[in-house]
Amino acid sequence: MSSLFGNILKGWTDYTKGIEEGGHHEYEHMWGMVIDLDKCTGCNACSVACYAENNIATVGEEKYVARQSMQWLRVERYFDEPDIDPGAIDDENAMQERGASFLPMMCQQCNAATCEPVCPVAATYHTPDGLNAQIYNRCIGSRYCANNCPYRLRVFNFYSYTDENGAWPEPMKQQLNPDISVREKGVMEKCTFCIQRINAAKDKAKMENRQVTEGEVKTACQQTCPTQAIMFGDLLNPESKVTQAWVRQQIKLGKYKQDRENPTLRGYRIFEELNTDPSVLYLERVREE
Amino acid sequence: MVVVLVGAIIVIAAQILDQKLHYTSTDVVPGPIVPGTQYPDEAFTGIDVPQPIDFSHKIHAGDNEINCMFCHTYARRSKVSGIPPLSKCMGCHTVIATEKPEIQKLTAMWEKGESPQWNKVHDLPDFVHFTHQRHLKRFLFDNQELDVSDAKRVCSMCHGDIAEMTVAKKSRPLTMGFCIRCHEANEGPSDCTKCHK
Amino acid sequence: MNQSKLDRRQFLKGLGLGGAGVALAGCDLPSYVTLEQGEENVISYLAPNEYVIPGVGVWYASTCVGCSAGCGIHGRVREGRVLKLEGNPDSGVNMGRLCQMGQAALQHHFNPDRIANPMVRKNGALVEASWDEAIALINEKSKSGKAAWVTGTISGHQRVMAQTHLGAIGGSRHYAVEQINANVWKTACKDIINDPNPEIHLEKAKVIFSLGADFLGTFISPVHFAASYAEFRTPPRGTLIQAEPAMSLTGGNADHWVGIKPGSETALALGVANALMNNHGVAGNGISNATKTLINKHDPETVAGICAVPVGRIEKIAASLAANSPSLVLAGGSATGNANGYSAAAAALMLNQMLGNIGTTITAGRELAYPQLDLVEGNSANLKDLAIDANEGKIDVLFVSGANPLFLAPKSLKMLEGWNKVGFKVVLSSMLDETAEAADVVLPLASSLEDWGSHIPSYAKGTRNLALQQPLMEPVFPNTRGFGDVVLALAKDAGAPGLDDYDDYYGYLRSAISALKKTDSEKEWNGFLMAGQTQIPSLGRKLSYSDGKITPTMNDSDDGNLTLIASARMGMWDGRGANLPWLQESPDQISKVVWDSWAELHPKTAKSLGIKDGDYINIKSASGEVTTRAFIYKGIHPGAIAVPIGRGHSALGRYAKDNGVNPLSILNGASDSKTGEIATTATKVSVKSAGKNKQMAKLMEIDRQHGRKLVATISADKQRRTEGGA
């Protein structure tokens, strides 16, 4: 019997490990991001680049109102600044005295992702690259994952967008990126950190018998960013710029409360206290008081 | 108690089924053998797919022993093996076998500047990422026991014995299970996103 | 009874384990014959180039023509299709980065509403015709009277070609029409510092005081400036102060945003100058006495009354400018969009002179050694001229390409009436826009990704380059032709000399550039194409300073109406982006509205008018009215209402048509007194509720973080303490 179950129970001890002990994976990579909110201008180039790279459907006004938009990367905009000017927005008659605050939000690729365990068919899972992967042809559209995502960063195909009245009437179809699927009705989708680019780089590296090097993978949003506010790389590579930024900001993976020597550093992770352990590090915006 | 029993039976049955699907090193490896690999058996010969030109793999790869990669030159450089460009065909067929009716069809197309519309035989679903390049490297170029001239043996792991076919047929199932078993036997990647895009 | 011993957790565990086995078995169902087999075609190449490999993308360099900035692009081509655009890292304009409009150029290229065949007007309707027929008709009519060309901003060899054609058909006037431009700023720079296009060093400034110049969104070369802005924000970090009546993207990024009364920017600049001289001991070297007198009249208290900005804020701006040198003062956008726009730009330059910025953050640009290739920068004064000349019967034959005058012109200019008086109108366009719909002959153009061309970027630092545009793929619509090809053929037919050697525009371009670079080697030519650009000789300019005429008077009757601001946005731009679904669905940076126009209103104003967010409101000027939904926020002066430009098309395609409103149509026709630019912030409108409400499609339904740490902000002082630079 034990040999019979050996196959399935293999790795169980790994599986039961907490995230602080390295989770259940032997990670090959741990792709992570750093977004400098002081450099981000909220121009939206990243969002459109994401549409172009990832075959994201446009839905039109009606469906947008119904919150059925498909964007993987949204640039949020807030008008208040609770940290430096808490009451500023309260006077109805006053004008804004500062600009807005912009926040590019893409899948945070949590390492203790809330979306993963609720999937009834394991269509979403954690890859050895540290990504929350979504396997489209496995997805049955239960939408549990989207309901469980505290960042609201998963989008669902409520409709099919592939027909002539959909998102890509001829000849727009010709633009579709053959490196990733065009998702059908009933499938959940989300930011993948441009996994097709990661896989292409890994394939190339393997063909040349080497490791993926720093800077070899650029996500579409990072590449296009006019202010280069987005940094992307491998957190397991101590040489990478993202690792250095994480170290500099004294932020560690696997914690829901950072124990920083210097608490005035700008780095923070959104909703870290929920113990989702996101892989995206934001740097606080800076404004003159 | 009943539920426990039923559950146990399901679990055990699934395990046995699961084990059956996994080849261990003692299994007999059928078909063309690539040294150092494990290989699942499939005894299916495929259905005919009509093509605009009755191209015979047997004559080219079988009788004349032309290396697969001579024509499918992209296989080692790209994810797709590609259909050879017409110019490649004409490289030989301006002088060889010009009297045959199928070659004359080809020549006519070349002169008109048209490419034949081949019907796709080995077509993976659009959500699958498969790369010829990597597989060739793993099983052919990095394989000490094989020479490049043995490419046929690697190709036939998934494509069957093409060299014995006229027009190519899909003789392997190319299902996920087919892929997975080979991946398990040869320690290929098992991460979903490696193949699902 | 026994069942109770199995708790839910164990039961699920059992199912889970079973499930794993079953799931794996499921992958192996005997589907030997899949549906896909034999269903799809594979078409082999005929005789491909060595570097063409199916499944592998190849990147080709070209140039983006989305606006006149001329960013270098790389297009990823796979299996003969262009799939993605990225910035060209070698381009000095954009350093490998792109804005959303550059990204979305693909959707223009693959647009389903592109014109596929030439069209000729017969019995009042446009019907498809052959190229021969259309060209024959043009050749017959084009010498039948006074001819003119209308283009957008045009440069390089396309400019030479269009002007050669114009000369050959005996025409004289070339109207370069561009709604979103920096004409006022550039004219002021030319007059005052003797360089129309000086280099602007955001990265060197410690404080930027911008009067409406939306350099991150719409001012001259937004991607380039965004890159400089990133450097500007690197510690020790610079401070951005933006003064404008309605928040632009740059305003959205300001440390201090000063909402001022529309049209009062000149006064604000004078008030700041006054505070600088009187309170901070700035001497004002090089400023004329007349100007100093004017400054002395504008003490902060007076200015506070004019601009509706508190005295304290004016003082604060002055203090910040005085304490941090070098600084930079810019003017553009809404500040230059009124009858006194030139004054605002002149005042900004005067402040730069006072603060010693000329020569540090504003330095001399370089002039092309080949002026015939330089940009003919479009502006809206030309739009006005076009309307006037057409109405006066000064134009008989009109060629239009790259501009949409019938969409851009306010009704008060009577453009359509003038247009109808023109005997014969040819439009070269890839989309059937408002202007093309009203043409006599429509020639379908290749998209920017299918065409040859050379461009001079509107802004360059250091050396000057000729940016090259090359086709990235075969035409999507086979019966379309490149702009250069069409104009070359027309010019040849019209008997233009010296063109007989060239069969197509490629031949012309290649020989012209080879002559320019004094080489005809194949290898070097390929090198230019791979780089996407080639350096061309230029001459340094020299800056000087002489005061411009500053007239702070506002022709402003305070009649209780609101001032309409037709605001420019990166995205829709001047309307050219409206048929690209990516841009339609890309939320506006500030309002976050998608797929529709909106009217920005201050909550105070909205309250007094009884308008709630999402209400349809009627905006009525002396020359027309538009109805759109209200977006209520505090980034606008209470005396203003802002409606973005770009939507409100009656043509252009399925996504653009009948989507939103066009605020340009109801402008009153006022223009800047010096440059003639159509004033976009000087029309008084009355606003009332149209009695309907519908939820707007927008990304953010809340504007506040409610205490969550989403966008955390720290003060600059704190950052300087931790990251240095203090």
C-alpha cells in the first residue's frame, strides 16, 4: 500500500510547509516587481501595452459599466492623500491643492495566494516560478478565485469576444499574439507577468545551456513605461535589480509584518497584513508638503 | 462505513489506474528507440488527410534517407518545424523526377508563385505551447548516443514512422496524457504553464 | 450512523486524492482523431529570407506617426504579421519607451474600418472606383484653379513631395493643421529667446512651475519629457507646481496644483515675478523697465483677486522658485489656449530669465542644415485661415491628408460652408473620417506600419536625426497605397521635374537619403533601416533674451456663465484615436471615464446648478450646444467646465461614430491675438441639467482610499532624510 500511495504522498511534507519555510515548491525563479509610485505618472501606457501583448478583449461601454471589463492592469487614481494630508479632501468648496495619486495594479502574484486554494479544479496554482498561473483550458468558470482576490485583479470572460461583433473584427484578429491563448467565454483570466515572455527567455537560455539572465525578460508594461517606474526580475537572483531593491527596502517575502531596521524606507506591499505575500513591491509616492 | 469503503475503492482504483499509466524502467519500450529515453506505445496508424500534392515521405525520408531536418529546417530553430518553402522543393525538383505528374503540379505552382495549401495533420490545440527546438535539443543534439543523422528516430516519437508513410498521418494521439507520460519517463517539466499558454 | 465518523475534512481529502488520479486519466481519453486534424491550412513560404523563421518574431525598426514627436519604434513581426510595437531604445526621442497611443497604432493598422478602395463622388455619393479612374479624375481637375494642400504636421521627404506636387499643380498655400500643438510657446520662444525649439531640461530643474503645459501628456514630445521627468523625480527630488484651470495629466502629478481662473495665467506669472522681486530680492536682469513696471502693478494681493488663488500660495510658489535654482517655467495647454495665450508664454519666459534658467534648464536647440526637410508644424491658426480662404473662394482644388479639418473646426468658423465652396476636394486617408466623407475623391492610404517615410522629430536633444519609417508588413488592404507613392505619382502626372527616375516612393526616399548621407552602399542603407534613424547635420543656435509683449488683460465679462475648456488628452488626442478600441477602453488618466465624453465640474458649481455625478448636462455656447454627462471633482476651477477633445465623431468608424461629444464644435472662434491659435479656453457657456442620469462607464467609482494603504505618500522631507539629497 505504501508504494501505491507513494506517488501521491511524495512531496506532501513539502506541501505542508508554510510560506516562511519556502512553501511547497523548489522554486526555480521567483519573479517579482518593484513599482516606484513617485515615478509613475498614471499615463496608462502600461495598460494599453498589456492589451496589445496579451490578447485582452475590449468590451464596450455597457459591459464596462457592468464591471465586466477585461483589463489585467489598471491604473487606479485617488484624490486623497491620507498619509500626508488626511483632511484635505473634506472641504466641499475647496479645489484640489495637489495632484492625484496613481496606482498601477496588476496581479500581485501572491505567494500565499487566496485565489489558489479555492479553485475546485486546480486551474489556478502556484508555479515553480513563483507565479499564480491560470490554466485556461482547465478553468470551469466557478469564479471562486475572483471572489477571493482581495485586489480584485481577476477578470472573467462573461461573453465570447471572438466572433465578428466581438473584440477583434477582421482584420483585427491578425494582431492577436499567437504565443498566448485567446480566452473563451466562461474562463477566468489575469495578469501572468507576461509568462509567454518568461517562457521564451527560459527556452532560449536552455537552448544556450545557461540561466536566464537579469534583464532578459521584460514584461510589456515594464518595457513601455515612459518613466521606467516598473522594475521586473528574479527575486532568487541576488544580482537582479529587483532583489537589490527589495533588500534595500528591507522587505522580505514570507512575512505579513515586516521587521525593518529602518521603518522610514519607502517600500511596502499592498494588503501585506492579509498575509497574501505579494511579489509586487511598491515604493511610496513622495510629495512636497 | 459505506462511504469510507466507496471512497477507499475510488482512491485505490485511481491509484492503480494512475500507476498503469506510468511507465517504469522495466517496461518494454516499443517502436523506434531513442537510446536513453522511455517511450510509451501506441498502436494507431491514423487517418488519411488529403493534400494538394501527394507528397511521399517514404520516397524522401525512407528510400532516399533524407534527413527530416533537411526539409523541416525550422524544427531545430523554432517552436514549429514548418513546412519547407517551395524554393527548397524546387532546389531538387528542377532536375529530379520532373516528369512525374505530382512534380509537375509543384512546378506549375512555383511558376505561378503560389504556395500549396497543405492541410494540417499534426495540429495541437491553440492553448498548447509545444516547441520542436527544445525537444530536438534534448533528444537529439544533447544525446550522446545519437548522431544527427538519426533525427528520424526522435521525430517518430511523436509523429510515428513517417518514413513509411506517403502523405503524413497523425499516428500518435498527441493528447495531454501522451505528452505527460513521456515527460514523466524522461523527467521533462511537469509545470502546467510550460505547455499551456 | 457510521457515516458520522467521517468528518468533512477527511471526506474531501479522499475525494481530492481520487480526483487527482481521475483527472490524470481524463487527459488520456482515446481521442486519437481530434477535431483539429486536417481542418486548418498551412501555407508554406515560397522563397523566404534566411532570417524568416515561422514561430520566431523578428523586430524591425520604424517610426511612430501617432503625433509629431516621432518616437522610434520596433515592431515584432511573426509569420508576416506585425503583432506588437515597442519603443526603439536607440531613439533619442523615446529611449525605448512608448505611450498608449504608440502602443495602439496597431489597431489603426488592423482597423476594420479602413478604406479598402479608392472612392469617387458620383451623383452625390461616394462610390468605389479604380485607382486609374480616381487618378485620371484628379489629373483632369487639379490644374483647374487655385490649389492648396492641407496636412497635419509634416516633415522629411513627405513634406518635400507634397510641396513638389503643390508647385507642379500651380498651388501656393500649404495649410498644416494640428489642433494639439505648442505653437504659442514656440512662437514666443522664437521671438523672445531667439530659438523656436529650445532644449528643455526637466531633469536639471529643482522646481518646475508649469502654466498649463501638459508635458507628460500633450506638450511637444510627451514620452521624452516623461523620461526626463523620471530623472527630475530621482533624489534629490524636484518639485512640480502646476497652475491650470482643469487638471491635466501633468497636473495630476503635481506636488502643488493651483486651480486658477481660466485665462489668468499671465497675471499669476506676473504676481510670482512681483513676489520674487520684492520679497526674495531677485534682481530681474535683462527685464525691461516697461515689464518691471507691469510686474510692480501686479502685487500678490491684486493677482490673488484676478486669479482666484490665495496670496499665500502665490508667495509659496515664489519662495520655492527663489530657494531652488535652477528652476524651469513652462507655458502651454490651457494657459496658451486663450486670447492672451502669447502673453502667458512670454511671461513664463520672462520668469525663466529672471531666475537665470535660460542657459541652464532652457538651452539652445539645433537647427537642421537642410531646412527643406524640417517640420512644417501644424497649428490651429492654419485651420482658421483655411476656413476663411475657402469661404472667400480662394481655393478651387484641395488636397487633404493627415488632417481632419471638418472635425476640428468650430462651427463658428463655417468650415463646412467653405469646404462646399471648394470645387474639387481630394482626401488621402486610411480612414473615412468627417473630411474624407465630404470629399470628391478619396484615395485609400496604407497605414503607418505599411508605408515608407522619413520624419524629423518635433523635439530633439543634442544631435538631430532623420527618423525612418519602413513597412513592417504587406498591406492589410491590398488596394491601398503609401502616401509618398500616391503623391509621387500625382506630382509626376502634373509634370513636376526631376522625378522621372523614380518608380516609387521607396526609390525616391532611398536615393534622397543616400544623397544626403553621401553614400549609396546597400550595407549602410540597411544600417539606417535597422537603426530606424540616421543622423543629419545641424547647426547650433544661440539664445538671447528680449522681453516679449505681456498683456495681462482678460477680456472676461463675469456674467455668471462658465468658461468652457476644450481639454487635450493623451489617448484620444485630437480625435484620431477615437476609432481604436484600446484607446476608447483605456480610462482617461484623471476622470477614469471610458467610451464616452464627460464634462468636468467643480462640486460647488454642480451644487449650484443642481447637477449630480452622471447627470446629462446641456452645454450651450453662442455657436452651438453639446450634451454629455457630468463628472464632478475638485480638480477644476469652479468657474470652468472642461470637456475633453477627441470624441464626438460623426464618421471615422464603428467605435468612434456617435460616441461622445466634440467640444471644439461649440468654441466661439476667439483666437490668440499674436499667433492666431484658436482659443480653447475662452468660450463662455451656459450649463443646465438635461434631466437624465446614467451611470458612467469608469474605472474608479470611488476617489478615496478610506484609510487603506493603497497609494501611500510620504513627504519629500522624509524621503530626503532616508534616501539622501537633503
